[in-house]
Amino acid sequence: MKSEEIHLSAPENSPEYRAAAGIVSALRGAGFEAYLVGGAVRDLVLGKTPEDYDVTTSAHPEQVTALFEHSIPVGAAFGVVTVVANSMNFEVATFREERDYEDGRRPGTLRYSRTPEEDVARRDFTVNALLFDPEKSLVIDFVGGLADLRRSVLRTIGDARTRFSEDYLRMLRAVRFAVRFRFELEKETAAAIRELSHKLVFLSAERVRDELTRMLCGPDPDRAFRKLSELGILSVVLPEVEAMHGVEQPEKFHPEGDVFEHTMQMLSHIAWPTPELGWAVLLHDAGKPPCRTVDSDGNLHFYGHENRGAAMAREILLRLKAPSALVKSVEQAVANHMRFAHVDKMRPAKWRRLIADPNFPVELELHRIDCMGSHRLLTNYLLLLDRIRELEAAGQEAVPLPLLTGRDLIALGIPPGPGMGKLLRHLNDLQLEGVVRTREEAIRALNEAR
């Protein structure tokens, strides 16, 4: 393919760019070829701010570490050295070829190459294989990436099946990049994903989880998961979510359609994405397909789907080796997502405990999104916000410190045991209801309840 070059104004005001360009300059000053490469160059061409900068060079790892005092050779065996400049880390990779991929995850052999053309030929997508010469402010393209950027197309370098067989994770990355930049998947690239999607089972759970989490926390997560389903990926990595297709719901509560459509609608309403919220939204109705029943009148029911879904969410996230804090938050949010329907009937003691829970921000936002993805009625959501504002205006904690503790009850002659726990809960309820406000009132209430 004929190469293409374009001039591009560099972000000289960016400390990250200046540091990366300084590394390139130092390598060239020592007699090596060097360029900025990859996603940063793509982002510069698109007019976006790069998240990080990578450098590619003809210098071998030992030459890089000899040149830069502050360097970390942790990836030297793979031709990569981390150089620290201005307290920032930059990956400096030697021109190389990767061959003999045997497990769809990593190359069996690595050989250093002599030219940048050979180096970019091993990369995944054309738009990620652009080089930038900081001295000339010149973008250099050996693989057609600039043309694909102009057409908003995501295409593999060379044969798509070969590229994906080298590293199966590239199939997930293809979806993420296509959605993030609103690119169309080139025809052969999409066909190769459909053909090879079943190979994703050979990837480590952690790598799959991280890519899915990036999609959940990135732009347009609904488009990402629709595309995963369309390409046959979702049925492999998250069959429980794929199973939501065709599971109809009562139109009265869910005019938007089946469980999958409801979940996709919810994903589109995530305003402040976090891993906890993203996974909670995706899995909140995972229990509906196995819990679906139809009564004698033809009415649909999903009794207990929140509890079944919580157990499924836990199983899924453990399968993906998610951090325990994430598992706990999502499991709890899924288990509790139906209780918001009864907020208007809750006693103060109950709703005050609800909002005092550390996971409440995730659960409240899940409730808002659940409403927006179906009937769009935010009555109970707004009611809770009003109650929170009232507590804040009064300078009150949702759950204040108890007026009496277990030690106080022992001093008053009540022995430890289940009975003491019930009394403490009763006193706490009275305190949250506003029935007792002082220690003396709590003691009187205790004597009445004994």
C-alpha cells in the first residue's frame, strides 16, 4: 500500500506531549529512529486529546535503558521499556515483528525489525498504526489508516482472521473502538469477528472483564452491547445477558419492549458511569428470564427475579474475577432494586436506613435509570431526593448515633442476647421515627417495652 503523509499541528502546550516528544528527540540524538505511535496519533488526527503517548524506536531495550536514567525494563523481554519523564510514564517499544501466535493471546516468538513499516504491520487496526514525527509535525501512514479515519471505518491491518487469531481480545477492542469513535466495522473485519467469536472462551476472565467494563464506562454503552450481541460475542462472554432477548414484559410497566431492550434503554441513560453502576444496570434484570411465569389469565410475572438476579450477578462477576468490592456492590444493588417501588409507603425508620447505606448512591441512580428505561415516572426518586434535602436542611444524619447502646442496656439490667438486639432495634426505630429524641425518653421507652 502506498504511504501517505500529512502535516498536523502538535499540541505544544501539553506537558504529556512535550515529554513524549522529548523522548523521541533524545533517541534520535543518540542515532536511533523514533516516532510517536498508536492511539495518541489517531486522537491527534481526530482533534481529540490523547490519554497517553507511546514511542516506537529502532533502539533495543538495553539501549533505551542505557540512554534514559529513569527507566523501568519490566517489559524488556517483549521489547518494551517504560521511560519516566517529568514524573510521567511512557512506553518505549522497539520496532518488532510478532509471530507464531499459538493460543490467541500472545506471540510465540518476537523478532526485532529494522523499519517502522515492519513494526506497524503487526498492529491491530489501521487507525491505530499511524506514526508522528514531532520534529516535522508529520503524520506518516503505511497502512491506510488516514483514509479509514476520513471514512470513519475500523479495519484490521491485513487479513482480519489472522489479526484476530493472533489475539482474540482484538474482537472486543474492535467493538469498543467502533462505538467510541462512531466508526463502521469494515465488512471483512465484522465477518471475521462473527466467525471467530467462539474463540473468546480462551481469553483470561480478567481481560474480558476489563474490556466489558471499559464499554460500560465509555460512551454509548447501549450501542456497544447491541453490537456485541449482533456479532455473536455476547452469547459467548455473557450468555445471561443474551438470554434477555425475546423475554417479553407487561406493556403497562415496560412499553419499551423485552428485557434486553429495557436493559439497553437503561444503558443509554447512564449519566455518570462507574463500574459498579454499569454492571448493576447490565445485570439488574438477569433473573427475569429464569423467573418468567404466566398465570391462568395470561399475565406475565417475574416473582423473585431480584433475588435470583443478585445471585446470578454474583456468579457472573466471580466468573470474570471481578474485585470483591465490585461484586458486593452490584449484588446488593440488584437484590434491592425493586424496593424503591415502595418508598412512598416506607416508615421513616426504613427509608432513613435505606439512604444511610454506603451503596445507596449506586442503588438510587440504578432506580432512576430503571424508571427512565421504562415508564419514565420519577415520583419515588424525587420523593427520596426531597427527604434527603429535608434531613440536610435540619442538620440531621440519616441514621444518627443511637441514644442507648448495648452497654447501656447491660447497665440497666438487661442481659446480652437476642432479646437485647430486638430492644436496640426497637429503640432505634423510635429514634428514627422521631418518637424519642433524648436519652431519658429512650430509657422510658425501654422500660415500657421490657
